[in-house]
Amino acid sequence: MGTETELDVEGQTEPPICGLNKTSDHKTDPIPDPGTGTTSTNSPFKSESATLADDTDAATAECAIIQSNRDGAGAEYAYSYTVPQVCVLLNTDVDNGLDTSEAARRLARYGPNKVEGAKGLSMWTILIRQVSNSLTLVLVITMILSFAIDDYIEGGVIGAVILLNIVVGFIQDFRAEQTIQALYALSAPTCKVIRQGKMETIKAEGLVPGDVVRLGVGDVVPADLRLAHSVNLSTDEALLTGESVPVSKHAEIIPKDRDIPLGDRTNMVYSASTVTRGRAVGIVTATGMVTEVGKIAELLRSNRGQSSTAPEPQSALQKLAIRVKNFFIVVLGLNGTPLQVSLSKFALLLFALAILLAIIVFSVSRFVVTNSVLIYGICVAVAVIPESLIAVLTIATALGTRAMARGNVVIRKLAALEAVGGVTNICSDKTGTLTQGKMVVRKVWLADGTEVSVENSTHPFDPKSGSIHMSGNVLDSPADISAATEKSSLLRKFLKTIALCNNSTVVQHAGESLYNAAGEPTEIALHVFAMRFGMGKPELLSNGHQFLAEFPFDSSCKRMTVIYSDNKGNSKHRAHAYTKGAIEAILPLLDSSSLTDAFKAEIVAKAEALASQGLRVLCVARRSVDADTVSSSADSSTEDGTATITGSITDEKASATGADRSSTETKLTFIGLAGLYDPPRPESADAVRKCREAGVQVHMLTGDHVKTATTIAREIGIIDQLPNPTSGVTVSSEKQAEIMLASAFDKLSDEEIDNMPNLPLVLARCSPATKVRMVEAMHRRKAFCVMTGDGVNDSPALKKSDVGIAMGLNGSDVAKEAADMVLTDDNFASIVTAIEEGRRLFDNIQKFLLHLLISNIAQVILLLLGLAFKDSTGVSVFPLSPLEILWANLVTSSFLALGLGLEPVQADAMQRPPHDNRVGIFTRELIIDKFVYGTAMGALCLASFTAVAYSGINAPAGLSGPALLGHMCNDEYTSACDIVFRARASTFATLTFLLLVTAWEAKHFTRSLFNMHPERWTGITSIVWTVWENKFLFGAVSAGFVIAFPVIYLPVVNRTVFKHGPITWEWGVVMATVVMYIAIVESWKCVKRRFKLGATASRVGVKAGEA
């Protein structure tokens, strides 16, 4: 790429010399098993299978292997060995392969070459997960108690709530788990293997370490291979390493250092990668779960959230204690998202409070627990538990999932929807996530100094996408483009060269608006650039250019040349050789007679300047040749114009670099340089900006080169642009630390990483382990992080992160399986939608949680103080009947809470920092508000009961005090209970109407109901638009108001079922309490606004950049 220092490599050499060993020692000295590192003494070396030059070389090679094995190395380091050494290590022959019996023995020993998928969840596990939370357990206990006291109505309703939650949650999670085992799809079904000197086609799962495999274009690599021979080989490893372009492979290159990233092991090809060019022969070094893909799958099989550095328990007692602890953590729901953990802890607190309140009730009766006292105690306990909370939460989250689906985000786990709203950091892959995963010609520099650039290209295959800038002018029309092409002969030569020296196809089919392309990404990009000027390959061929010969790209010479005649069918005319390749490969071939040293230096300087911008630099040149001298080579060309290459794989390499090529690729005329890159998605920059505004820091973790990653990161705003060199502004060391190579990051200890002021914003050349370590470092900083990605290499980090987001279109199935969310449009901007929806859900959960808790607090106050209302026999009279309590909690409050869960997103949701996950859902503001409003509501309900019961109106003459409350009025209606039933109905109406009003007041924690959206509506009518905005909530309030009347007035229903009676003048008391309640709520909001006690002041999260 020209963006990093070149890999320190050396050519394959003779084996090193070491002390003399006897042959007998060779047969018994242990060697490592392939891929496992374990040793075996029953597998002797066979020098005849190593194909060494002579016995001495064989002995020294074997000695070198033995010495390295004693240092702990094995087949996993095959890339650091010569091919003969690998043959000795794996007991194989590169020419003849293994014999059938040995292959069968190894297959029995190592098992089939297939990767086990990540652990799925059984239906039973999914079902258990639905009830594994404290709130559900509390409801189950409440249901059991209700049935125990023969209150079948209450028990049945609570049972229905539990069942609803289980059904909704089970369906959602079950659908999410019905994904295909992705790693099976990645395995190659068949492959060509050499056994006993014969070529065979076998199933890939039958491969064993030591097999010799032959690869061609389009093949999926069936296992991890050490290349023995290769010609022009490139493989697409994007899903494994994150490389944005195919990687050239070289069998003969051996790195000096073993400690190098996966992507730099150029003599290895890895399972699940695809051959994009060339052919090769390789030796299998690892199969199944020992391959690099297998190692990733093993990480996926580990439990989510399990720290890789967690110490193993030592004793059986410790193991038992850990298992018991983990069991209770799972059952009580203390291992989920922050909201799940908060609600589970809250449920345990409520359960303890319910027991305490029941004890208080029993203590008032001096622990003489009669049936009525038991019922009342249970009623008080039930009043403190928001029975509908879990059902409302599940339904609201499920509806949020549907809303996310409309925004191109598929939720695989319901909990992830809530969790994504609180993220503080996003760790994103680059290739295919922030970028388009396709190459584009960004800049061109011609020999005469002319500069051409392409800006704002959103569709890499579309030659009409973006704008062309040439020497400071914008070519914004076909006429401008045509004029510029006609004016510059050098530009025409450049375009003709990159179009003809090109084997890609870019077409737009009839009736389609999009372009389709096939071929190497680099050649596609060059072809599209030529098409921008109307000089694509089809146009040139139609104008008379005839193909004569081709010298294909060779990784050893890093260039490609084609020869075309200028006029079809007339060999007497001159022809031209068109060449493109790496700058270091073409520069020595340029015509020195017309090229000064100063101009060479200028070319090199310009190439380095383009490379420093993260561009892949190609040099373009050409020369005139005699068509008649080339015609003979054309005769041996294939029908599509490529030279026919025959013979063995080693002979092919010699043919490709023969005399004809050498005489053709000489005295070339330099035309220009092309700078290519994988462009960012057009929406990525805006998405990153919105994330920063929302206090969410974006980190790029990529397998690509550091300068390429840095360029993209600056372009989309992850890191700031560098100051102008002429400005005199220096870059601080802190800014420089924003960019790191993964090798440097991996060498740091956890303590050193934790001591860094901020974690790096760009990590280049990442391995899967690096990404996981980055996530763990964020967790130690108490950050709540998202990992996005599309490749197999992203899967472990997706699983480890708090919320994993995979790409749906171009992402691997492995990544989708590991993720919590999937973006169906592969659009990074959809993450902003997910975060915004998550924040909306979090805000709405706070709203309906506030509403439910206000109701519970009011009822607890009412029922506890209601113990003072005693009839003439000293029995406490219930201010509310058990069914009235249940009706308020499950019917009235549930639909109001669900309506609050459907509130639209607040205008400032993406302009404030994330909520602090360490605080959770129960912020200080929520806690204070619920006690203020709950106390006011409970006091007003108590006042309503008192005013009606002790007013003396409708009371029989001569009755006063306790006698007004009748006798046994908790059980049935008698004429003596008329006042109690009226007071109870008034209290029920008061509680109902105050809950209706609270639903609208809870729409915003600080703004007045009469001026809730000043940016949209003003004036006295603004309240009408405010309450009408959420139509479901408006309907729930209206229904709650209307249905209160039949509940109060219908015969039998009122006195027999609800234990209250019809009221008349008492409506005046109810309306008075409603007015007083609104005045209290509005006054408290006014105080919060005046002293800045509202949501904006209290919501302080982790600011962007802290992690």
C-alpha cells in the first residue's frame, strides 16, 4: 500500500547448520503435532519425502526443525520455515503428497476438517431466560399467595401478565436464534488434493495436516496452508483480516520474525479465504478448529462476558461456589443489560419492602392474623409491586424492535435495543462498514504535472458518480470532459493504458440504473476512471485496437503488460505495450535517455506524497513496439486475449518472466501515477458527527494499513485533520497517541493500557484478539461499548462487546450470528438510528416507570394510613378493595404506561451525553419525582376518602365516628356499609383520574403540560396538540376516563365485584383533588426549571473521548 514500512523479509534459503545428529536420533526425537503443539515420538522423519538436494541438506534441515521444536514451535509457525522444513515437520512430500493409509490414520487422529458453530440456545434455555429475572419471580410469588387466599381473580390476572411476558419474549428470542450455523457455510465443499502422486477431488472435511492441496482462481481455501509454489497468487482475506484489497501471496518469502500479524504472513493462505488470482500448491498445516477460523469459532463458543483473563478456580469447593453464584445471578436476572440488572435489583428491593409492609400490617393487629388481616396485608404487599411493569416493558421493547426494523436495523435480542441507547463508545471495523469495500481512483498525476482527482464518488462502479477536478477546474459536463481529453494528449495516453491493460468488465445492463463489475478491485477502479472520460475498454476495442499479447501480473515483478495494435487487422502499423504496476517495479524500466534523475526523484516524491494520504499508488507507462514482432506471440494466445501458460506450476513462473517479457518491458515512457483507495460510505462522516454530538466516541479497529486507516479516519471525522504544515502548529503527543499499530497495543500490559489518558481512536493491523482486548479495556474504564463489523475476524469482539452490530448485506453469517443487531443496509448511519431509538426507549421507560411507581407509592401511603380507619368492632376498613388495587395497577396504569412507551423521541435526545449506565434507569430525578408526586397523590386519595366518609352527608341519624364505617364492609355490601362504599368509590375515582393526568404530565420531566413543546406550538391551544401528539396515549386516557363510570355505576359489578357503590355529590371532591394535584405537579416542575434540577442537569454520562 505504500503506507507502512515494508515487511522485513528474506528469500527462502538453505536450512541452518547445527550440531551433527545421528540418523537414529532423527527417528525418535519428538516433533509437534500439526496445529496443536503436542509432541509425538512415533512419527519419524523421512528425508526422502522432504525433496532436499542431498542427504547432508536433509540432515541439517531435520536438525533445524528439532531445535526449533525444543523451543516450543510447531506447525502454527509454518510460515517461518522453508518448504523442505515444513515437509519434514509434517512428514509429507510436496510432489506426491500423503499415501491413502497415512491420510486415513491422520483423519482418525485429528478428526474431520470442519468447524463447530457457536453454541446456540435450545428452546428450553430460551424459555428459562424469560423467567430468569427478579420481577417475574416476585410476580410468581404474588400469584401463588393470591391463589392461596382464594383470590382467584387477582391470581389469574397476574398469571396472565406473566404468561404474556413469557410468550412475547420467547417468540422474539426464538426467532433470533433460528440462524444457520454460519461457519458450515464458510467451509469449502470440495478441494483438489495430491495423494500418492495423483490428483484427487475430495470433500474438504477429509483433509488432514500434511495433505498437499492445489488452488486455482475462485477456489475457497479449505484449510490453513503453507504455500509450496505460487504464481500470481492473491487471496481475498477481508472477512478474516479486514484487508480492503486482495493480498498478494508469495511462497518463497519467509519473514524473519515470528511475531507478525496474520495479514503479513504472505506465504500462508487461510481457511475460508478466496483465491482471486493465480494458482498455487500448498501444504495443509491446520484443519478444523485449529485453523484461524476455527480459533475464532472457539472464541464464539465461550460464554458472553467471560473475561479471558479470569483466573481458573483451584479447588472443587471454589468451583461449586462459583457455579452456585452464577446460578443465582442468572435466575435473578443480574447478568443482563444495565436496565435488566437495575430492574432485577429493584424487584428484589420491592419484594423486601412488600414483606416489611405485610409485617407492619400484621403488627398493627398484634399479629392476630385473621383472614381479613391476611388479605389486607397481601393487598398492601401487592400495592407496592408494579404488576404490569414487566409486561409493559416487554411490549414497548417489542414495538421498538418493529420501529428499528423500519430503520433497517434488525434486533436479534430485545435487551440490545435498550442497551444501545446508553453506549459511550463504538468500535467499528473499517472495510465494508465505514468504507464501501470497493476501490476508487482518487488522484492521478501525469508526467506534465497535470493533476486529476475524483471527489464525492458515492458509487464506485458508476463512472457518472462524483465530480472530476483537473488542474483546479471542475469538469461538470460531458462537454468539459471531452474538451479536457482532447486538449491533453498525455491524459488520453494514460486513459488508454489503464483501460487496455485491464481484464475487468464494468457494464450497465439495459433497463438498470446500477452498474455491475467483475474482476480485480484495482482494475475495476482504473476501468471506471477511464470510462469517466468515455475511453473504456469496449470503446477502444471498437475503434480498431487489436489484442496481440499479455504478460499477466506477477507477484515477483509486480506489474502487468499488454500489447495492442493501433489498427485492427493491419500488422504493418505500430503497436503499443501498455504497462501498469508498482512504482518500484516500473521505475527501473523507464527510458533513461528521456528521463533525468531530477524527474525520477520528482516521480518518487509524488508517489510518496500520494502514499502518505493512504492511497495505493500505481505507475502507468507505455512504449511503441513493432506489431509484426509480436504477432507470433499472439498466435499462442487464448480466445480472450491472455497468453496460454502450460506445464507445471514452477514452469509457469519461468514462462511468465521469459525473454519476450524482458524485451517488451524496457525503455518505457512514463505517463503518470494513479492513487486508489477504498472510499468511505457517503453517510459515514455525518453519522460520526452525530455520534460525537451525542457524546459517543467512534474508534476504528481495522486490519488495514495504518496510513490508509488514518486517512479514512480523518476524512470521516473520527480524528481531527492535521494542521497545515506551513501554519507552524505542532501535533501534540496526545493527538499522536490517537493512532496506534495493533502490534504496539498488544505489547502493552493491561496496567499500561489503563494508564493511557485515552484509548486510541485508530488501531491498525488488528487481529481478532486485539479487538477483544480493546473491548475489555473499555469495560475496565466502565465504558459501555458497541462493536460493529462484517467479517469473521470481527465475531469474537461482537460477542464480547455490550452490543454487537453486524452488517447484513456484505457481512459474514458468522458475524451475524455473534451480533445482537444486524444492519440490513450495511449503513453505518443506521447505527445513529439505533442509538436514537435506544435513547427514546430509555426516556420512555423512565416515563412509564415513573407513572407506575407514583401509583404504587400513592397506594402504599393510602393503604398504610388507611389502617387507622376502623369500624365499630375495631377492624380496619380498606380505603380500596383488592380488586380496585389490581384494576388500577393492571388496567388503568398498564395502558397509560404503554402509551408513554410509545412517546416520540425528544428533540434533544441526540444533543446530550449518554445516560450513565453506572446510575442506570433510576436517576436521582426519577427517584425524587416519584416520591413527590406519589406522596401528593396518596395524600389526596386519603383526603378524598376522609372527606366522604366523615362528612356526615347521607349518614343515618345518630351515627358518628367508627359507627359511620359500618361492619364487615371489607367482605360484602349491607345498608350499614353505604358510606364506606361511597367513600371507596370516590377514592377509586380520585386515584383513576389522577393517574390519567399523571400520564400527560410524565411526557416531560421538567416542561409544563401547558407549554411542553415551545419549539413547535405556543399559546393556549398548545396543550391540545401536546395531548393529541401521542394518539395511543390520548386513547388510553380517554378510555380510562370513560370506563371509570360503568365500573362505578353498573349494578353487581360495583358492589359485588369492586366493593364500592355509586356516587353523586362526591364528584365535586374528586374534581377538587384533580385541580390540586395539577397545581402541585406544575409547581414542582417550575421549581426544577428555576433551580435547574431537571433532566438536562442530572443526565451526565461518559463524555466522548474519555474512553
